[in-house]
Amino acid sequence: MVMGDPGYYGRFGFRTRDGLVLPGVPAKYFQALSFDGSSPRGEVRCHDGFDAQG
């Protein structure tokens, strides 16, 4: 999974996936790449350490 420019990451096979959500991030910028053809689904939650502000 990556969060970034679809034009850039799309060149490497990353795509938006129906049912895969990172709350607060526009769907077009949250993408995943499957290595086995499966499509992950659900709401992604990052570790609290990524919310640190300083």
C-alpha cells in the first residue's frame, strides 16, 4: 500500500482498490499492489506513532 500520486505509483502497478480505505485520505491517493492477485479490503489503521506531531 502507498499513499501518493496515482500517476507516479500507477507506473509500478499500484491501483486504487474498491473496499480498501484509509480514513481521511482521498481514495485516488491510497493505492495497493497485489502480489498474488487477491484484493485486500477493509479500513486501514496506522500505528499511533504515525500521528505524532512535533
